Amino acid sequence: MDPIIHAAKSFNGIQVSFLSGNSTMSELFSYENLIDMKINVADLVENPDRYAVDMKGPVIVRTDFCKPELHEECTQ
């Protein structure tokens, strides 16, 4: 997943900028798609650092709930 560094409202949805490797990429997500992903649009715009983009979808995922260092402990 690639961390989101900026999110801004646009006429058709939310324009999201994210880091992919050493490059900054941009993707437009429609309001309808964000609602389907259960993303709080206001929170995404105000706190983009809480989210990441998974380009397999592409989908936006809330990441501040996740603590990767605990995954190994949870599965043991």
C-alpha cells in the first residue's frame, strides 16, 4: 500500500496524491466509489495521512488502525 500525502475535493470526487516508490502519483476517486469503500470523505481530506492506496483495486484503506508490528503476535 502506498501512503496518501494529500487529498483535495474536486467536482467529480477526491483527487488523492500518494507516494509510490520514489514518485508521487495521483488518482481521482469518485464520491460513489469512496462511499462504497466506506471511506469518510471529510476525514480523508482533513487527515490524508491516516489512509493509503492499494493499487490492486485501486482502493483506499484506512491505515491508522493497523499496527503491522502486532500482526505476527496476533497470528501466534
